[in-house]
Amino acid sequence: MAPIATGMRSPQVNGNGASTPPMSPSSAKANRRSMPSAGFKPSRMSSAGFSGFGGSRSQGSQKLPIVEDTGVALKRKSMSELGAGVYQTVEDTSFVNLVSWIRQERLTSLPHKGSTWDTVLIRALYFADHLHGFENAVQGFASGSNAAAQLGYGHTKLLLELGHQNSDALDKAFGFFYKCSLMVSSLLDRSELLTVTPETREQLCMMYTDLLTLVVEVAIRFYKTVHGMMSSQTTSLDMYEVFGSTIETFRLRRSRTSDAIWNHQIESDGMDTEDALTIEVLNNWLRPQDRVLDLLGTDHTTFADQQAEFTCLWFQEELVNFVKGSNECLLLNGPAGSGKTTLAGSIIERLQRPVARKNFSTIFCSIGSVPSEANTLHVVKTLLYQLLGLRVGNMYLYHALARAYEYARQTADSKGYEDHLWNALTDALQHPLEHANDTVIVIDGVDEVQGGQQAGQSLLERLTRVIGRSKRTKIIALSQSLQLPSSARGTQRTISPEDTRDDIHAVAIRALAHSSHFTSKPGPEQETVIAHINDTAKGSFLWATLVCEVLKVEQSPDTFSKVLQSLKSSDQPSVPELVTRLLSILQPSKETVQLLSFIVGAARPLTYDEITCLFSVDVEKNSPSEKRPDVHGLVTSVRPLLSVSNDIVRPRHNIVQTSLQTVIDQGKVQSGIKDRPLDSLLRPLLYAKTTLTDKGQPTLDNTDQSYPAKLFPRYPLLEYVVRYWPYHLRQTSIAPSNSTEPKSSPELQKVFPDSTIMPVLEWLCWDDQFPGSQEVELHVLVSRIRKHVFTEDHPTVLQSYINVATYFEPMGNDREASKYYFFATTIGQKVLSHFHPVTVDCATRFLSLTEPMTVTSRTEVMTQREKVLLVLISAYERQFGVTSELVIETRQMLADLYMMIHEQDHATQIMQVIHGASVEKHGSDSDQVRDLSDSLRVQLGKGKKDQDMGTIGNLFIDDEEEETGVVFDLDRASALLRDAELHVQQNKTLEAEQTYVELWQQLSERCRTTLSTEWHEKKLQTVNAYSKFLKQQKRETETSAILTCVAEEYRHHELSYSEQIVSKLTETAHTLKSVGQHNAALSIYRQASSYFKSTKKAQSRSFSQIEEEIAITLNEVLKSATSQKNLTQNTNTVSESSLREIFRSLISNETKSIDKSTITISKQLTSQFMEERRYSEAVDIISSTLQRTWSSFFAASLHEVSMTSTFLHE
């Protein structure tokens, strides 16, 4: 929801009853983090301890009490802050009373059509109507809804009673309310689905109370300001800043309700909601990628809110005739600057209210407002995104979008990708629900799409074809000079100077109203000045506005008159000349020209915060900047050239933008920037480099959205950098639009981010931002850029290659995917390690993709497979041991490769190694070794089996073992372990312990010289068996000591991430837990959990069992930590690190309330740190505890601190 600033003033009435002109709205506050005014808290309040709101709940216990409770709280707040006398004028106001009051006010004040007060009354009336519809929707399942609604109507009336002298401020407020109510209207249209689940009923009640809360609290704030009950007579109120939390929860609840309805419809359609494509996925695919794009591309109020009074009235009758008539298409042509964008916003504003007693659903798209998004793909996505929000629960729409999504994800061609979306739009518009509103689509700037006039004409033809096949849908398109296709059923007309003459008059009056040189002239002379400007403008609002801006900044009456005289000459100034004239008068500073350079070169309009971030870096010094200019002040100094709305700063018009670019690039104003396009690239990249200090790690997982969720709110410009730096790259000579191979650039090398997080963010953000082929082209381009900057052996290059490979793989382009997986495997060995999970995963994917590409000669692919197999063998040996089945299988694949390409010698060498590993693991007489012997004889053809295998076998016989005839192999170890267990069964404890200890010693000696997983597994098996034996003997102290030492030995061992070792260590943990060593057991369980997560086995049964053990053991540790014995005897049963970990886990779990045990641990840690003089750590523990138990303690004002009701003694 956009922030809105409103300016309020006390009534000032002159002798004949007319008020003085209202003050203009104050500008939006810059600092969104500032606190609301004292005593003004927008959050919903508790109703505990207050009665008298409509009596007891007579509706029955089945009704939800949410609305009634909130109504009680709002009534109490209103009475407290306004006084009982004022509140009596508010209560018991019904919907009928409010409508009657508004009608009476119209008869009394007789507002001019198109005036601000007229707009306020209209918005108030239809907002009340929406609120009444909302009341009716919830009254069946919400108690107290009627009384709560009367509060809303009463406070709406209270606002209106502030009078037309405050119409500007009230217009902002009621526009805001009406916009909020429109968010619910599409849900209320599906009244039959609103009560399908308890969740929808509850969320609707919460949305209703949010809306009532906004109305009541805004009314209180405005009333107190106007009547001098606050410190200042005039206030600037940023609606988003003050009510931000309420607005956000309102939108969230709207989304949840919508999702619940969609899920119900999907289930009713016979689909499984677990398997079906979710609405969230479709929304993310279609929605504008950031707040700025949403506001500029789809929110008409961004443009309509700047509309002057009494304008756009000339088109109202034509609009009514069009929507009532049979024509489907209306094309409005007008030259640049003729007010088309404002007219488009006005059209939407009018259609959102009933026309001839008929309601319409509206969809708005502004094409030229964002240069980087001015394409046909953006248009169709914008239309579908809004349609999805309007037609909640329409399964025709759902199936059309689901098909388009699945097809588009498998389409490499960008044109085919976009065609699927247009097909979905056509299908969806053919199937409106029977009782749904008709739809009107308004598209501004059709010919501003990339590709110029021809592309605009093609877009218009496509749009009219879609509308021609749709049902109950019309389109209004605005352009400069397009032609309506002959096949379209509609009309076109040109906006003439005669149409807009009155509007330009109103705009000029508004612009010059604050010019003393103009207002000092007599009335007839003022009209002469305005008429001359109007005549000379020839229908151009832009030209008239710039002339007025020039006149406003003239310093003397003489220069004011000279400018007027120049307009009468034949050589009248053009728009670019007026821009140059304004700059010469305004005399912008160097920082101001830099600001203009940022704005005119941006891929999309920038916010105040983003501009501030651009000033925060120094490209020349390659470091953060020491100068931080006042951005708001800089914008104000050149305000005539700019448009500011919702904290978004943009050039006043595209022609102004082009003119400013020309002036800056030609050096007519000094900016200190040598190359504007290059600076627009380097500066954002340097910002990313200075903020992304964490280098990160390459990954193959693009489902984790934690990076964007964590980083983008913290660093305001970072999302812009990630999404648009390739756009700026294409504007420079480094990689112009028609090139595929970038040039080297020393300037780029200095500022380029070296964090792997940057390409990860690109992967996450570009996936929905660009169609497939365009996305992969960008990934390939930036991978080459990174290769130039860092050389190929760099983690960011590796991540870029992964981004490319994971795009080609699902598209079925195995050759390209395998190529980049091979690159990634090769680089991964060097910058990560050969056994790193990313390296191994890339290698296995490469082998899988190239399996069908194998041939019988040594080609590039076969050589690459050989290298990758060698990498995997090395990695598996380290992780699983040289004799593991996985290593043997991988070696066998390598031997098969050599056999396939007829390299027998290499194959023989590999088979010999396999044979040796098999003998070591299974014994020389095992079936596996005999099978291997047969395999060797058949494959290598060396003659008789016994002779050949005897030769190979001798390579792996230890000389000492051959002399003694006793071989200590795994079979021998297993036999000794069985002997020990037999001694235990026979109660021969001495012999059993001697056998266990000797076997343990022999295994330990062998494990010092090998990383074979089998030997280490056998060692752990022996230790576990011995520890159980000791436990049976009641020797628990020795059991604990042995197992703790062994667990510590394998904590950081090379084989600690082997599945067999993890399994045996888990057995160790079970025994430790059984003898009371919960702390040590917990450490092992967590190590095992980490293994399952890192190997992507988090869905396995073993992982679930480990997580259960962690929960149980953690509970035991917690009991031990908070036991009276530990508190009084200062025992060391639980380590400090474990205590801190438990504390952090409990204090950060906001879904669970704080209990006595958490406070106990907090006190124990604090006491310990104080004794050890570790004061900062003690303060950290205390602060964390207070944040959860007494949050008001940290309030900015002492008056806002209230005594906690929990753990007061502590």
C-alpha cells in the first residue's frame, strides 16, 4: 500500500461562509523508521475489562468474537481521545444515516463537478457502500458486527464534518480507504465461497476489523489536529508509516483468504492440493518483481492522485457511452504531453465506481513508465496478474494459467514462452463467471513498447484479437498515432486541443497559484496570461506545465514579463529548450546534477532510499563515500523537472528524460561524471560489493529464498542492482546490446562484487523476471564477465556456470547442460575441493547427462567422462573408503570406459585396483572376488583363470602376513568379535574383556594407516559392543569415558560424513544417553542430523528418527540444566555452550511462550557471566530475555513503558 501524506488545518471561514483556499498536502516524510506521534498506536487493542458494547454476545457461542472485541477496544479509544461528548455524535450512525448525511451535504455545499470536495464525497459514499457490503458478508458468523459497523460509519461522518476546507487531506484519506476496500471487493463477489472454511471466516473478520481500525484511528488523528487537540495545527501524516503494520496484515489476510478459496476450488475440482500448482507459484510468476514496478505499472492512483481539479470531465460522457454500448475497443490517440497518462488514471478511477448502476472490474497497465519493462511480455504478465487477483476461484482461469506455466517452463524460445501467456489470457477472458462484473482493460502508452511504432501496432492488433474472442470484456488503449485494426469492433478518436483546453487552464492556474508575480496581477490580466499559455501550448500539458515552472522561478516581474513576451514570438521554445532554460535558472549543484544523472539513466524510477544508496559509494576511490547529501533537498531544488509519488522519483515526462540525458552527456551542466552510462553500471555494482561482505558458497539449490528475504530489506538498492545491472551493462561499450562477448574493463574489475551470493541472487531473481532464453543468455553473458574479472577459477564463475547448466537441464538441452556441468566440476575441484558436495553433484549430473553420448573412440565427451570419473573416485575414497561399494562401482565405470574406447592397458590397471579392494573387503576366496576373476578373464582374455588371477592377487598380499600365515583382515576381526560375544554369553567376563581390548587395539592400529570406511566401522562396532559389556557390569563411568573419547575422535575425522560411520556413532549416542550423558549424546545426534541435511537425505526415515532423538535428548538436557541440583551445587553436568544453545533455541522460538525454564537458564547464564566479568555477554542474555518478556521496556519514550504482567518477580 502506498504511503499517503495529508495536510490538515483548522476551519477558516470568511464573512459569506466560504472558507479560504485549503493548504496543499504536505510532502511525504522521508524517514519511514520514525516513530508515530505519542499516544497514537495503530495496533488493535484488547477489550479486556471493558463492557457496554452492544451488551453480551447474544448471537451464540458459534459466532466469532473478533469483530465484537475489536469494536469494544475502538469504542474505548474513541471515547478516551475525543471525549464522551464528541463520541455521542459518532455512535449509532447507521449506513442509511451516513448516506443521507452525504446527500444533504451535497445539497448544502453544491460542490463543482470534478472539484476535490466533490471527489471526497463520491469516494466517501462508495467506501461506505463497500463497508456495508463487508458488514453483510461477516454478520452471519461474527458477533457484534452491526455495532462495529456503526463505529465505522460514525467516524467516516466525523471525518467529513471537518469540512471542505480540508478537502485535500480528506481526499487522500478517503482515496486510501477506498483503495483498501477495493482489495476486498473481488472476494465479496464470491460470497458463496467466503464461509467454506473456518480460516476464511476468521481472516474475513480480521480484515474487517483492520479496515475499521484504520477508519477510526485516522478520524481521531484528523479531528484532534483540526480542533487543536494536538501540539501542531498542521500535520503531515504518512499513512503507511503510521498504519504500516495494520496495512500489511490487511494485505496478508486478503492473500490468505484468497488462497483458501482457491484451495477449496482446487479440491472441489478433484485435484490434490499437495500436487496441484499453487496460486502462490502463479502469483510469483506473474507479479511485478518489486514495489516500484507494481506502483508504476498497475496502480492508477500513482497518476490519478496528481490530477488537477476540474480536469478530464470532457471525456466522462464518452466513457459512459462506450461502456454502455456494443463496441469492444476504444483507441485514444494524442501527441506526446497531451495528458494521456493522467486521463488513463482518471478513467480507471471512474470505472471503479458504478456506471449507469453497473459495476465493472478494471485492469490497468502503463507501458512506458518503466523503460526496462516496456515490452509485450510485461504487458501480458501484468494483465494476467491483475486478472488472477480479480477472478478469485475461477477455475477456467486457474487451468489456463497452469497450462501456460507448465508449457512456458519447458519452452526455450522467448516468443513461444510469451505465446503461452497470450493463449492463457485469451482462454481466461472467454470464461467469466456468470454473475461476475464485466471487465474493462485500460492500457496507456501502447506505442511506447520496445520496437517503436511497428511493435506498438502489432501489440494493439494482438490485444484487439484477444478482446474480440473474449466475453464481457472491453479495452481502452491510449497511444500517440496508432490505427485501430479493421477487424476490431470499436472506434478511435484523437485528443484535440479543444478537448483539453479547460484542463490546461486548470493545470496552469494550479501551477501559477503560488507565483507572486502572477497573483499580483489583476484578475483579467491573469486570465489573459493563462489564455495565452493555453493557446501556445496547442494541447500539450507538458509544454504548458514547463512554461509555468519557468515563470514560477523567475526572480522579478520584469523577467516574468519577458518570458511571457517570448511566447508571443514566432520562435517559441520547445520542450528541450524549456528544460535547458529551467536548468540555467535553477543553477543545480554538482550533487543535484549527479542525482539527475542517476534518475535519467535508471532502468526504472528510483526511490529516495535507492538514490541515497547511490550517493553512498565513491566510484573513483572504489570505497564508501564520505559525503551523504540530503536527497530530499536535492530533489526539491529541481522539482519542476521531476515527478514524485509514493517516494518514487522520476522525470516529469519521457521527453524531459531525453532532454536531461542530452544536456548532461553534452557537458552543459557539471556533474563530475565522465561517462554517464558507465557510471550507471559501476556505481550500483560497487554498492553491491560493499554490502555483500559475506563471500557465500556455491549451491545447486535455487529454492531457498532466505537470501532475498534477508538482504533486500536491509540494503535498499541491492534488489535493483541484482535485477538491472545487465540492463546497464548493455548501455555501455563493455557489452553493447548487439554483442555476445564482453570486453575487458579495468573500471569494472575494480568494483565487481566477488561474493558468490551475487550470482545466487541473480539465479533466484531472474527466474521469473525473464523468459527462458533471455535468462540463460544473461547468465552466459555475466559468466563471461566474471571470467574476465576474476579468471575462470573463482567461486562466482562456478555459480554462474551452475546457473546456466540448471537452466539447460530441464529444457532437455543435455549437450549444453553437460558442458557447463563439466566446467563447474573442473572449477569446483580447484576452488572448493574434489570431495565438496557441489563438485560431486555437478560430476554425477554430468555423467548422467552424457550417458547417451558415449561412443567407442576417444572423443571430447569420453575424455571429459574419464576426468569426471577420476574426480568422483577420489571424492568417494575420502568419504566412504577405498574398498566401499561406491568406489568399486565408479572404478568399474572407468574400466568400462577404457574397454569401450579400446584402451586395454588402462582397463587392466583399473581392474587390478578393483581386485585388490575386493580382496581386502571380502577376502580372497569370496564370491565377489571369484566373480571379478571371471570378469577379468572374459574382458581381458589373458588365458587361464587361475594363472591370471594368481598374478593379480599376489600384488595385494602383505609379505609379513604371508610368512606368518595369519592374516588380520575384516573377516578375522569379525571372528574375534564373535568370540568376545560368546565369552559374554558363557559368563567368561575376563576372557570377554581381554578379547574386546585386544581387538580394539588391533583395529586402532590398522585405522591409523587407512581411511577405509569398513575398518573404521568395525572399530566403532567393537567399541560399542565393549561399552555395552561394561554397562552390563555396572561400570558406567568407564562406559562414559570410552564412548566420549571415541565420539570426540570422530567429531572432525575425515570419515565423519560417511554414512556407515554416522550410523555407528548414532549407536554410541544411544548408549551415552542410557548412562546419563545427554550432553555428549546430543552433540552426536546433531552431527548426524547435519550429515543427512548436507547429503539431501532430510526426507529419510533415519533423519526423522534422529530429529526425534534430538528433541527427546534436548528436553533431558533442559531438565538437567534447570534442576535444583545444578542451580545450588554449580555442577558441570551441562556445558556453557550447550546452555547458550538451548537458551537461543528457546528465546528465538516465537511460536512458543516463554516459561519458567527459560528464565531459569537466563538467570544461570547471567550469573555465571557476571562472576567471570563477561559483562557484554551478560547484557546480551538480559536483553534477549527482556525482548520476549517485557518488550515495552525498550520503547523510545518512558511514557510508553508499561509494567510486564509475566515473570514480574524475576
